[in-house]
Amino acid sequence: MTFRQKHLLGIENLGPDEIIALLDLAEQYVDLNRRELKHSDALTGLTQVNMFFENSTRTQASFELAGKRLGADVMNMAMQASSIKKGETLIDTAMTLNAMHPDLLVVRHPHSGAVDLLSQKVNCAVLNAGDGRHEHPTQALLDALTIRRSKGRLHRLNIAICGDVAHSRVARSNLILLGKMENRVRLVGPPTLVPANFAEFGAEIYEDMHEGLRDVDVVMMLRLQKERMDGGFIPSEREYYHRYGLDRDKLSVAKPDAIVMHPGPMNRGVEIDGEIADDINRSAIQEQVEMGVAVRMAAMDLLARNLRATRAAEPIEA
């Protein structure tokens, strides 16, 4: 199986063959997770440490469940009440972690590049669970798996990513992944939330939802990240919903079999109408959550294989 990475820090470093390899393995874990006995021994004997410097119910729970189903010893570190709050630097934290000899380190951090820095200082495989506005690779991979399972392919599709692109690491990772897989990507939203420089990713930019959603195969809505906004990006939530919230009228111009996605948590009545979110014929939102566990299992399995191979090749100290 082709996967050469020591860490999973972003989609940018992955080749199309590595993306396919990870998704193919994730398909096997989807099947495992639907059985009565959901356990594998892929990570038996290994220790997984989850360090979340930002709160995240879905991602942390998904990584924890993934590790446990693979047989790892899983530890969650409460970073909101950690030594970081007492002035310890990220490097000091890395040194402390090294002394504990973890094998897999899952990190979410509010600053772009922090996870990459940690990966350079620890002697284990590092998975980026979201860093600042930079990347959220496992979210893009689970989105890709959801699309592939629904559409039967992951290339040459028309995909619209709508809403708060400017503050979204999910949008960035999806843009990179979907571009690598030869899809046509549109970004839809107000100019304050979809800066023109995102055209550098090869995306088409639309300010009008009806134009942007016309004949697309996938509609990917984004959460309004108000905690990252420091100014008047939108006039009001009511006005935003009127212009950019996904409802039946706006969705009607997409292809009849277009699926609707959202990384969560959703602001119903702001980014998406509740009726659309709950429509079992159009919404893939719950399937995204299911795919998240399988994708994270696959990512940790592949990194653990490479970690074990590297350690086996190292000379034994006298």
C-alpha cells in the first residue's frame, strides 16, 4: 500500500496515490465499524496521546474512538488546564512528551504551524487535527470518502464550497485535495468571506449562490466562524441566511442528485435550513461523521506501519 508519510500534517504533502491508498483502507474500516465486534489489533502495544489546545467534540471523540478500536492505549491531555497555561512553551511540552515515549500524537492548535513545529521535536508520528487557519487534513479526507461513496468517484466533479472560506482550515484542505483529484471547485460567498486570492488554488469564485450552485454535484456548506472574526464580515445572521444560507430554493439549481455536506457544528437557520440538513435523500452530514472514524483509523494505521518499519530499521544500541 502506497503511503510514504511519517506524519499527517496536511493534504499539501500527499500525492494522489497516497490519498487513494488511505481512502481504500478507510473503506475496510467502514465495514469493520458496522460489525458487532468493531476491534482490530493494528495499534496494539502503541500509545496514542490526544492534545487539543482548542475544544472539539467531534474530532476528539472520533480520534479517541478510532484509536481504541485499533487497540491503542489512548490518553487525552486536557490542554486548556495544562502547563501551557502556566507559561510552558510548546517546545518544553514536546520534550515532556518525548520522555513519555508516545507512538502517535494527535494535536489541534489555534496557531497555524504549531503542529508542524511539534512534529519536528517529538519522536513519534504526529497527526494534525486542525491548526489555526492552515489545514484540517482528516476532515478533507473524510469529506473525500463521503463524496466517493456517494458519487462512485472522486474526480471530475463540480463541487461548491460555500460560506466562510476565509477563516476555514476545512475549506483550505478540501481545496487542495479536490484540486489534486482533478475536480472543478467553486467558492461561493460574500467578498468579505471569500477573498479573491483563493483563485490561486484554481477555484472559481462566485458571490451569488444561485450562480455558484448551478449544476454542481456536491454542495459543501461551512460554519460561520464567529470566534475568528474581529470585524463586520456580515451585516447580520438574518441577512446572511437570506443570501447565503442553503435552502430549497438555492439547492434547486444544483443537480437533482447533488449531495449536501457540512463539517459541523451546524448553525441551523444561519448556514443551512434544518429541513435540508435532515433530508435523508440529500444530506450526507451524518455519513461524514461515520466516515470520520474510519478515515482516522486508516490514517493512524498507515502512520503506525511506517513508524514500526522505521524503528525496525534503526540500529540497536549496545
